[in-house]
Amino acid sequence: RDIASHRVCVKENNRQGEKKGGMGALDVRLALQLYLDGIFDGVGGMKALLTDDDTTGFLSVVYSQTTILQKEVYLVEKISAPRKEKCYHMKALCILRPTSENMEALRKELQDPTFGEYFLYFTSAVQQHQISTLAEADQLEVVKEVQEVYIDYYAVEPHLFHFNVAPSSNLTDYGETPTMERVAAGLASVMLSLKKKPVIRFSTSSTATCRLAAQVTRVLEQSLRNVNLPRSDSDPLLLILDRRDDPVTPLLHPWTFQAMVHEMIGIDNNRVSLGHVQNIKKELEEVVLSSDQDDFFRQHQYTSFGDLGTQLKGLVDEFQVTHRSNENIETLEDMQRFIEAYPEFRKLRSSVEKHTFLIGELSRMVGEAEMMEVSEAEQDLACSDDYSGSVKALDRVFSNPKVQQKNLINLVALFGLRHCAFSAKAGRLDQFDSYIQRLKVKGMSSTQEQLLRDLLQYPFSNAFLKGGVPGGSRGAVGLLSAAKEHIKRGLKGVEDVFTQHKPQLSAVLDAISRGKLSPNAFPFSSDSTNDPVQEVIIFFIGGVTYAEARVAEEFMSQNRGISVCLGGSTILNSKTFFDEVEKIQ
């Protein structure tokens, strides 16, 4: 019951993690899985799992329902849910964030226990008074173990994580708020689960990054008093950036498989809801897009839309060959072969149905909304300084009756960012107002109008206001004109008119790879070092995008000596970005 025994449990848990090896490739999903395997495999017999809203999400992106059953978990409930009957023959695994609400629900559970034994796992540091309160409630001594486990994040991809923090949430200053405490605890959890003690740097363009870097440094220092990390040749870099440095990327329509699904349909922790589609099969109302469980998705999540049809045909051809081979069952040997291969056949059939439907739905939506014309105009606005050309591009799209209102709003937002947000040139705000009036004629609500006007007052970072991205080898690299440093239309190297714009992340990663990340623009929050960077964790206050995840994967494929992991307070698309703008105002 004493605090000392709790601290011993924390140390023992960390040693268990070390035995399973470090995470040299910065694979956050593997790190999460190893911790969860240790939890479930360490308790034998029939088990119940008690979670909260967040830890349910943490588990769902790593474990399937089949895996949960294989771990002998036969009951899954929220800690806040009322219990229907006593199950003293089962052992309860409680995986919870140590919030005041969860602690109160757990206290009530221990006062009148439903299960025979309880094993408590908290995803971040627990306060002494919280442990004392639980100990007082545990009069029947059903608690057998208490541990802190570093799983306080959603590992949606091996190199992509988020914290499911709602848009805004005091984003503009990230002062001493529950939001910053949540994000700092999450970042510390990521580093400790990877067995890494990072060198921390942040962008001077944002006070939020400075405050968060200082808070993460403090949390890690406190946690490392109880944790012995394995030695490494070089410390990883944790770089904290601000979404306000690059508000353009979330507004642009993406053209790769995963990012398109998120923009046009929506992905919620690797799950895609399709229940709104008419006459859809029941088994397709919600589908999972996970690179861990879906071979086709893993191979083509970053494939451009123009190439997806060819890749899908290959999957369909493979299924047809397998299907024909299963039609000729004449002997007992044929039957045995069919039974043995049936699980893989069923998995392949499910994959064909899912991806044929998804890609078909994307194709339908692209055609109906004239997204190619919209995207070309978006790229013009993002990558060109030509004001008259931007006006012509917007006028052309406005004249197309098939273009949806939400896409017109995105285009006007880009026009405002490009030409009006920090420009005093006469007539440009008038032009912006004229587009708003045309949108109102098309049915835009007063709320949407206010969002567009608020965007011009959005609290951009200093780097964006000055037209720069810190960290280039020559100092600041202009954000909205940075595309000209990477791609120029009509010149060699242009592969796709729809993907000219390069996120700010491209310039930052390039500077890191060349050892040119400016110490003035990106100072150190912890001890500084001149060692070459081999591992980089980049976190975006305000949210990260799947387009940036693709940039990181491409960077790693071209720079084999550097591993990159991206994180954000959430995963953005254009809709959630506008939600952020609305809540900030």
C-alpha cells in the first residue's frame, strides 16, 4: 500500500521494456505493442479490460478484436460504466490515464469490486495523493500490482502518432493549461517508450513551442529519476514546430491514397466510416485502414491517385487467380488444401471488396466535385506570386457549377492567406470581399463567412508573417514561395501539376540532413550537441497532416541513415483546420 512499492513497480516495468530491445527505427507502434504485450501476457487466466476513452483508442490502433481475444480478454468496459454483475473469477486489467475523473471512477470500483483481482496500469506519472486515495479504497486488498506504462499516445502508423487533442485548446499560447500538461506528458511518454533521451529544440517563431519544450524537458527530468535508459551512440532530436508556421498545407487537397481518404471521407484512428453511403454492404459500413493489418494499404498508402487504379487491378487479378484455383476441388487433398488456405482467401476477398469500394468512392467524389480543376487552382494560389493569375484561376473555378461550396471556401481561404493576410496593397481586400459575397450567393452561412474573415486575423507565427521558414542554410526560406525552391512549373522535375507545393517540413528535414538547422531559429531547450542527427522526432503543435507523413517517408527513403517520426496534437484535414480557426477566435 505504500508509495515506495509503487515506485519499485515502475522500475521493474521499465526493465521489462529494456529486455525487449530498443526502438532504433523510432517505431512508435512497435513500442506501444511491446508494452501492451507485457501487460496482457504478464497476467494469466481469464481477464477483463477496463479503459477510458483515450486508452481505448491507444489499444484500438495496435490490437484488433481477434488479438484481444487471443490474450484471454473476454470483457472490455469503460471504467466509468456501471457494472451489471460480479465476476470474481476474472482478473481486471485497468489501463487508464491518471485523470481526476478516472481516479474517482477507479476509487468507487475498488470500494465495491466487481472482479477478483485488479492490476492497475497508468499511462503517465501518478501523484502520491492519488495512490493514497486508491489504497484507502482498497479495503479488500484486491489490487495486486500498480505500474506506470509509457503508452500515452495514439500510434496510428509506425512513424506517426498524435494525442487526439481537440483543435485550438488554448493553442495560441499553450500556457500553463491542462492542454499543455497533456501534450507534454504525451511527448515524454513517446520518448520513454522508445527508450530515448532526446535533445530538444523548438522554433523561435512561436512562444507555444518554447513553453512546450520547457515543459517536456521538466517532465522527462522527473521521469528519468526512476528510469534507466539503455546507452546509445547518439541522442535523438525532438524538434517542436507550430502549425501556424505552415497554415497552407492543411488547406490543400492531397492526391495520395491515405491522405485523400482522410480529406474526403475522414479517418478516425485508422477507421473509416462509410455508413452514409447508400446501399452499402453492412460489413463495409466501417473499415480499417491499418498498415499493420492490410498489406495492400501498407504498400500503397502513399501511392498517387493516378496510379491506384493499376495497383488495384493487380490485387483483383490476384484474387481471381486464387478464386479459380479454389473452384477445382475434386479430391480429399484438394479439400484439405482449400481448408488450409481459406483464411487467407477470405482475407484477400475482404481486401478486394474494401479497396475496390474505397477507390471507387474516391473516384466518384473527385469527378462529381471537379477536384482536378480545384486542385490546380489551389496549387496556383499556394505556389505563385502572380496576383492577376490567382484572380483568373479563382474566377474560372467559381464559374464551374459542379465545384462544391466547401472547396470554394478553401480556395478563398488560400487567396486570403496568399494575397491579403499581411498585404496592404490596394484592392486586394476588396477582391477578397467580392469572393465572400459570391459565396454568400451560393449559400454560404454567416458562420462560414466569419471563419474566412477570422482567418485573416489568425495568430500566425512570426516566421509566416515575415514570409519565412527558419532553418534553411541561407536563413529564412519563404513559406508561400518556398515551392519555387523545390519545384517550378514547366521546368525539369515537375511530375504532377497537382503536387507542386511542398510543406515546410521538407525544408526543415533538408536542413537537418545537412547539419544546417539554425541554432538561432531553432535553439536548444536541453543540452546542445554538434553530433550528426540519426533519429528525429518532429512534433507539430496544432496538428500534423498525412501529407507531411508522406514527406517524412520519402525523406527516409532518400536518407537511409536518418529515421524520422512525426507527431501532432491531432491529425488535420481542411475541415478540422477550420475548426481550429473557429475555436481560436
